[in-house]
Amino acid sequence: MRIGILGSGLMGGKLGTIFARAGHEVVFSYSRSHEKLEELARSSQGKARAGTPRQAAQEADALLLAVHWSRMDDVLGKAGDLSGKVILSCSLPMNTGDTELVVAHTSSGAEELSRKVPKARVVSAFNTVPSEVLFDVFEARHKKARPSLMYCGDDEDGKGTAAGLIRDAGFEPVDAGPLRIARYAEPFALLVAQLAYEGTGGPELAYRFERMGK
Amino acid sequence: MRIGILGSGLMGGKLGTIFARAGHEVVFSYSRSHEKLEELARSSQGKARAGTPRQAAQEADALLLAVHWSRMDDVLGKAGDLSGKVILSCSLPMNTGDTELVVAHTSSGAEELSRKVPKARVVSAFNTVPSEVLFDVFEARHKKARPSLMYCGDDEDGKGTAAGLIRDAGFEPVDAGPLRIARYAEPFALLVAQLAYEGTGGPELAYRFERMGK
């Protein structure tokens, strides 16, 4: 698959690297420096290159949207027409201080994004684990018990693409239903962040949903 | 320990039974019928009896508050003075149709409860798993990998009591910090409910936080 990364920071940089190592063709875009994008492409050791948001979006089978919420309109403007595109969004709708959600309860970041690009196929994914755990999970992908990663969305094709990429990254995809479930998933992401960054034991935290008595 | 159950429905009935089987002294209270309370006490096969909310609260080392949000003021009024009491609350602040949170984002059910009984030691616990999984987890408590159960609160003594009871019930307690984290935990509970009741595989769902690379 061709995967465009919109926002090559902690999440986007690592996930793009993982997608490239899993055999996908990746375009890294939207970082403060073009050099960083080129370094990411080089060090990914896969089929990856640096580009503009528009280049990342062109011909992409899936886009990973991993920008700070405050940069959302800017990156969407630069990416161009996203009609029909599958967008996996891991952007949480945080305030500029990253202390709380600016959209919650009666809506969610994922739903707001979907309203901004109504012809795109938005899936909320990869936002419920800290970036610090991603490489550990990818490296452990051949072990039996994988961590879960929940995703939600209203477009079945988009969700299928998301599930495949979640599996490529070493997680077990967990379909949580329609996009409005992001209203629960985004606060859950903050709970995971609290445990990862304020708890004891370090930020390499993942989670697993388990059915008991089976 | 003496444990008073305020609200002996699906959660309270099962958790009271589990606490009694774990060796605690339990008083079941606040059900539509006194007969149901007596049946719960009998079938728990432990040191359990039926009582009024006031009897459940008297001399209790810990109270489990497991009523529907709409009954909160009523049960608190009937329980009497709760100063100094450790209250484990698993009540989510749901509307009467159980479709959404009536308190969220800028506050939480646990924080509202704490304002109602400011001299009690409120801990939010046992609200992030469905009642259907409780007996399965309790029966599997001697296995190595226990499911997690997160809790949060502002009173260290209360949290210590909560952690012990969580362990008695077969879960691994996960301290998520202060009571305001219930703002994330309560939507997380709805996410778990969505997966349990709308997902495939049945409602016997638990979760486990895992630190990777250790």
C-alpha cells in the first residue's frame, strides 16, 4: 500500500517507519524541517521518502493524520482534495497546552475531522497508545498475545484498511463501532496517557481486551 | 473487613457475593425487594446478610456504591452519616435511558459524589468492567496473568482499601491517580461497555494494561 504521513512527529514518525518496515510505501510529510523528513525516510530502511502534504496525499491508499489539533486546518489545506481517501486519524483534540480535550462528550476530534473532510473515509485509530510503545509492539509482533488497538469509523472500507495497518504494526485490531465512539476513545487515550506518563513503570504502555472464560 | 453494599443489582450483587467468598463480612442493601437481598446473602455462601442502607453503612470498613445515578441522592439519604467512610463507587453518571453520561468532561460522577459526601473517602472503582465478567475473573484469580482494574481517588487510605478489594476480586489494581481522572475513566467504561455489548464474542470482557519490553 501507499501510505501518506501527514504530521511526522512522535506518532507519525514512528508509525511511518513501522509501516515502511512492514513493506508499505511511505511518504513522510509536514514536519518543521524537511531534513527531519529525509532523515525519517532514510532511517526507516524501507520504501520511504520525504514529501509535501500534497505529495503524501496523492495516490495514497491511506493517510495517517498525526498532527497537533491546532494544526489540523493548516495540514488539511496543504494536503488538497481528500475525497474518497482513507484517513486514519490519531490526532486528539487537545488544547495548545496539551492538558485537556477541547472537543469532548457531545462530539469528538474524529467527528469534527470528518465534518471538515466529509468525502473522506475517516477512521479513528492509533491514538490510544503512547508513541513510546510502538517499536516494542512492532518488534514483538510474532509473539502469541498481541496488545489490542481499538479503532472506530463509519466507513467499512476505511475500517478494513485500518485493521490491516493495525495488524501490520503488531497490534490486534479491535473494532469499537461507529465514529461517534471516539467520544469514549479519546478520553480513554488520556487515561492511557495518565498511566503511561504519571504512573510508575515507564511510558511503554499498551492494553489488551480479553474475553474471559473462553 | 466489613463491607456494606449500597445497591444490590447486577454489579453490587455480584461484587458483594465475591467479597463474601473472599472472606469479608457483607451486608447487602438497597434492592427493590428484601427477598432478593436475603437470597443474595444466602447464595453468597459466606458471611453475608440483608439489611437497610443504614445497617450496611454502620460499622462498615468500606462501602460499595452501586446504584443507578438517578438513585444516588435517595440512597445517600438512607445511608445516614458517611463521614470518614471509604466509599468505592462504581456508579456511572448515566441518564435514565442509560444511553449517555449526564456529567462528563468538566466533571465526573465520582467528583459529583465526592461533593455530595465531602467527608467520605471516595474512590472510583469497579466501574470499568461489565458485571458479566466478575465471576469469571474471580474464579481465575489463581492464574498468573490477571486482568487490570483501574481506580482513582484523592484519599490514600481509601485507595489502599480499594486496591485490596480489587485484588480480592481477582484483578490487578491499577492506580490511575486523583479522582478527577474519573473524567477519563467513565467514558472508558462506556467504551468497554460498547465492546462488551455491541461487539462480537460476548460481554465477559476485561482488559489488561501491559508494559512492553520488560
